Amino acid sequence: MLSEKEIQFLQYWESVRETESMFMRKLIAGLPMAALFGLPIVLSIVVIYFLSPDWFTKISQMAAGSATPILLAVFLFIVSFGYMRKHFKWEMNEQLYQELRKRQQADDAANS
């Protein structure tokens, strides 16, 4: 027998599973958490680059213009991490949904 919380999850997931499975929905929903990881890196590079470009080139042993690939890599990290995080969460919810549906069908078959 399913608990009330499990039944509520089944009803919720049946109503939102299609919209949650879309690529853009996963990407947009995952960006805030991914930005928490990536923005400190971007901000530190930007602050050092603009406030002290001579120090940046001395420390990094690179030309000052090489910050662009670093920023691009961090941006790609933010996008991919945001998508993958939400996709993983969607997969976990989908797996739980499938397990609960099987339990519910088995309970219904046993009660019939």
C-alpha cells in the first residue's frame, strides 16, 4: 500500500514530467545552482584582469588577452553543470515514479 506522500508524488510527477523533461527547462532550472559554482571564478578573473592587468600577466605567465578562453571554459562549465544537475534530478524522480507505479499496479492486482 502506498503512503499519502507517495500518492502525492505520483500525482505531481504525472502532471509535470513532460515539461520537466525538456532540454531548455532543465537548462534554465539548473543555471542558478551552477552559477553559484562558476561565478566566483569568473568574478575573481575579471576583477584581477581589470584592476591589475600587469599582475595578472606576471602571475599567469600568459598574455592579458588569454582570459577569454578561461571565461569561455567557465561559461561552458556553468551551462553543462546546470543541465546535468537537473537531468540527474529528473532521472531520479522518473525512477522513483516508475518504482511507485509498479508497486501501485502490484497492489491493485493483489486487491482485485
